Amino acid sequence: MRTTVGIIGAGPAGLLLARLLHNAGIDSVVLESRDRAYVEHRQRAGILEQGTVDVLRAAGAGERMDREGLRHDGIELRFARKRHRVDFPALADGRSVMVYAQTEVCKDLIALQLKEGGPLLFEAEALAVEDADTDHPRVRFRHGDREDVLECDYVVGCDGFWGVARQAVPSELTQVFERTYPFGWLGILADVPPSHDELVYARHDRGFALLSMRSPSVSRLYLQVPADTDAETWSDEAIWGELERRFETADGWRLERGPITQKSVTPMRSYVHEPMRYGRLFLAGDAAHIVPPTGAKGLNLAVGDVVTFARALTYEKESGSAELLDAYSETCLRRVWQAERFSYDMTTLLHRAPDATPFEDRLQLARLERIASTRAAETDLAEAYTGFPFE
């Protein structure tokens, strides 16, 4: 097989990149190791920044998002039994966010790719990226019961943290920056309307809690738990009881209960791989960086990466200059590190470390009080949450 851009991974990053390239008249082939049903149903992110929403609309993939997604103009911070709402449009130049699950983004982009785009091969496992430092990189992959080779001008690895793309970058050329947190998130899906119309981030002496949603009838909620927790050791009754304790307020707010349909534990880590480019191999999304989910940045960072690559390749096609392609890693990393900083700040602001001292507890409360009482601090949070610009 032969194409201009070989894309490894049919998550939202790989699928959106294929769409952006198609709209720019650049051909691509997408290789995805899983089947279509798996890709369309794996539960991941659910918050889209303003920039991500704008990109999906411009790419022709926003119709169902605008019809079924939930626009949110703020979040609520909850601490010391108090509530404080952060008003995004008032603080961040009119920007907002959209609650629209990654599963739905993937469904929309898959439908467009199969209808209008280039080849999208499911159950096509990438085995290796070869000759990345030449003008003719190759992706060796297995599809069905045979091995094949995809010859490309460029390869973009959107294949996640455990994918093969990053392995093609020589170790002597890389730097890795990472932090592992001593806690995770016990997440549930519940068939009950959300108990609040916006996300609620709660700091409590027993640990962090988050109230989110997937639709007007499905709630998504999280509890901070030790990193090695087995979700099955938590009964439904225990989960609801702990959520109620952590969300408790002085004004009598109530958490509505419902049937829990799914529960799992998400580990928490920060990770950055530099550089994000080696020869004609470009890394995007979780293949290059991971953020703790507190800042809702993972999916949005991946979108920023592929937007940057698509713009750079389009510029090269139109001008003959590789200037933007050469700057890909540096350009992406500026945004990545700001998102890492914000995600770390949100995580340390709201989660209680296992060995936290009373001094550190009071510092957390002081930081939250400052956000709640100081427009400058509140604005910094709102601007970061709604999204850093796609350069």
C-alpha cells in the first residue's frame, strides 16, 4: 500500500487528522488494531474545549455534537461545604466547553471517513515503524492473517501510550518527564440524570470527587481512591455513600442516586516524551504525552497536535516550505507543557495526598479561597480550562 500520510490509531486524534487531511486534499490511510465496535464504545474523555468544538465544526463533524452535546458555561468548585461557580464566558472572552463523549466523536468521524475519506482499516495491527529517518518511512502491519507494508511520505503515531510509534524514536535522542500519583479515580456510569447542570469539582478531607455527565440521563462520577484499588471491592451502596459525603454542602444540596452500569479505576500520571518528531515520524496525543484527567486536557491536547500537523503539511504542500513541519515538536510542546502545568495544579489543588499534613490541607483551602475571591486567579483557571490556543 502507498499513501502520503500513514496514521496509526483510530482514536479521535487519528480520525480527526484523516478528516483534516481529506479536506486539504491530502490522502491518508488509517490503521487501527481494534475492531470498529471497540473504538466506538471505549469510554474516555467527555469535555471538549472551545477550540476542539470549533475544529470539529469546521471539519464538518459538528452536526450531531451541536444537536446532542451539552454546552457548559462554567464549573462549580466545592470545598469546606461551600460552593463557588466559575463563569467561563465572563472570564475567558466568551469561551465555553462542550460535554460530548469521546465515543460519540469517534462515531461521527468514523462515519465521515467511511463515507468520504481514504482507507480506514480496523483490526490492522501496526507492528513497527521503519525508516522513519528517511524520505520513505514504512509501517509494517498485520491485517487479517497476513502481514503488509504501508509506504508513506509521513507517519503520524496516534496509537496511544502503549503503541509502536514512539518505539521508533531512538532512546538516545529522547527525554522523558513523568510523575506517578499515589491515587486514582474510581469512576462510575449511572442511569440517573445529573444532580447538577455543570461539573462539580469537590475537595474534601476524605479525598476528591467529581460530578460529571454523559447525557441528560446518564451521570459520570468519580472518587479519589488509592492507586491500587480494585473497583469491584466497592459496593454500589458504598460508592453512593462516599459521593454524598464528599459533595455535602451547607445549603442542603442533594445527590440523586441511580443504577450503576459501569465502574473502573483510572490511574493518575503525568508524562511527556520529547521530541514529538523523529525524521518523518510525528507523535500525537497519548503517544507523546499524558495528563491526569483533573484538567480535562487529554483529548483536547491530541486535537491540538493533529491540527498543528495538518496545518504544517498543508503549508508545505502549498508553499513548498517545511518550516512548520520542522517546528512541529516545539510548537506542540509549548501547549503540552501549559496543559501539564494546569492539570498538575488542578490535581494538587483538589486531591488529598495520603501523607498530607494539616499545613498542606490549609494551603489547599487557601488556594481555593483565593480562586473564589480573586478575579485574577479565577480568570487564570477559566482561561486554562476552556483551552489554550491551537498555534
